[in-house]
Amino acid sequence: MTREVWITGIGLTSSLGEGLDAHWQAMAEAENPRPVIDTERFAPYPVHPMVPLDFSLQIPRGGDRRQMENWQRVGTYTAGLALDDAGIAGDLDILAHTNMVVAAAGGERDLEVDQTILEGLGAAESPEEFINERLSNDLRPTLFLAQLPNLVAGNIAIVHKVTGSSRTFMGEELASVSAVEVAARRIRADQGDVFLAGGALIGERKDVLLVLVGAGWAWNGDPVPVWERTARGGGIILGSVGAFLVLEAREHAEARGARPYARLGSVLSGRSRREPGQAAGVAAGQFAMIRAEAGDQPLAMLTDASGLAPLTAEQQALFARLIAAGEIDTVRAVPSMLGTGVEASFPAMVALAALALSRKGFYRPVDATGFETPASTIPTAIAVSSWGSWRGEGMGLVEAVDDA
């Protein structure tokens, strides 16, 4: 497992815009970076909305667009951006052996049916029979089919002619880590030359917000950056994000004259019981391997820390120790600008890391607490750290490619 993995294509959509230039301008070039947040539609719960997209540019057939739910359209659209960026869109010879690994959740629910069931459940003599009857009679088969998570990969195959192998992972943030991890491992093991890996989330969904609110995880009130939320009781602000990467064996990329944004190093995933200190212990072990792989390169950190307490406080304490020890230069909480992207979170961070390395810069702090500091040097390697809100800890390394 020695083949080098290059990132040769990136598709990225979020509240900040479409494409790499929009994100670089908003997060690195703006003097005072400001997120785009909707505080009215789902008040009192804020959300980072998806920028308006002209889906016809990547999904030309109206019939294809109509049969997809919005999260599927965003995923298919963003995957098309990555294929375009890599220079392989429309190349049927390459697309025939381009493999997919997608992180996805379930589709959108029929909120009217859910509301009717919840309203009638309390008065039902037999709640179990009531639920079974209502689900059997009220839910449309087409709605169930539209909720299947692997339809994102299916629609990408249909629209963009990506016809290699396909695998879909479910399981929140850890699914996004696994999607990138499996793609990179298969390239290194010579089990494929080109992979399309990524995910998409629409945070502007009442059913998803309901889950967060029911768990007591949603941030309620005026939005503030991640580290400030932790100090004020904690909470998650969802973001609508689409992120896809074209990962390619170096030899394959060089043979077709493609240039990389960056090199993808190790991607590590783990899972703890989440007793106090366990997640930090898993992440510290992962970082030791990442730090050793990076050698003496200046190392910055991107994290999808969500602001959920006390989890984010544990993450922050770990990062503070690493900064104090000189192991990392500085850290950025990506959800302060994009929102929590769940299944799209890890590929989005890898994309942002590769973008920063290719442009020889880093992102500005978005933090009134002073925890995020300006980068003291231009990083040549960036670690990306992902902790799921409930389970799962992942970390990866993205490195600059000489003369890329």
C-alpha cells in the first residue's frame, strides 16, 4: 500500500457560495470573515442555507432534476463540479473505471404524515397498531424510495456516467471519514486508480432540526462561532454543504497530465464509548501517527468541532495542549463559517485543506475568544479532525505537493 494519492478535483458548495474561489474569498481573503446564516425561517434555530444553485448546469435533464430530492440534487451537482475540476467530466473511458464512495443520510420525510401520526398517537387505544396502519396507508412508496441514501450515488452514475464500483456509507460524521478513508486505501492497495468521494447535507430541513432539538443539541438564539457556543452552554448550527473529491493515483494523474491540489496522506478512523476523555484519547493517538507522517513540516489543524458541549470543550482542550507543545501552529473550526455539515464534513475539510495548500495560505480566525490565532507560518501540511456528535473520531493528513 505505497501508491501516492493525489487530490485532482474538488467540488464544494455551501452557504458561502459555489466553488473554490468563493470559499477562499470568504474565509481567507476577507478582512473580517462573516458566515451566511438564516435566523428567520426556522427561528429560534439558525441555519447556514445553501447558496442558490442552477442545477441545470450539472443536471441538464429536467426529468432527472424532478425525481431527485434537494439533498440528492446538491450531491449530484457538487459531484459534477469535482469531475469538471479534475478534467474527467464526459471522458467515458476514465468514468467507466471511476469508483464512488459516498456518505449520505436518509431522504426528506413527509412532514404532514408525521404530524398526523404524532397527533393521533396519544389517543390511540393500541399505539403500535395505529402506527403500523398509518405508515402502511399514508406513506407513498415513491417517498420511501426517495429516502434511500444510495440514490445519491445512483443519480451521479446516471447523470455523470460514473460507472465504476459504488459504495455508500451511513453514520453521520464518521461516514464522511470512512468514505475518504476507503477511497484512499483502495488507491494505495492498487484496487482502483480514480475515486469520487464525498457527501451532501441539506440542513434546511425541519425533520433534521427536530432530531437535534429533541436531543437537546440545537443552538437556540443568536448565532455565534463554535468556541463561543461551548462557553455558553453549547449547541449545533447545521449547514447545507456539498463536498466531493476526485482522488487519483499519482501515476494515473501524471499519465493524463493532471496536476494535484495536494497529496492525501493517512486517513484514520476510530470509535470510543465517549466516556470522559475517551474521544480525546483516540484522537491523540491518531494525531501522533499524523504528526509522525508529517515530519517536521509546519502543521495547521482544521476541525469540524460543532460547539456541542461538553464534547467540544474536550476537543478544544486537546488542541490547546497540541498548540502549547508546538505540535500544531493554529486551529480553525470550519462550522463557524459553513455550519455543521455532518456527512459532508470530512470531505469539505479535506477540500479546504487542499485549497489552502495549493494557494500557499491559510484561513483567517473566526473567533472572539482568542483561541484561534493567525497562522505564524504558511503551512505545508494540514491535519483535519472530525468528531461525530454521538460516536466516531477521525483524522487525516493533507500535504502540499512540490511544484504543484
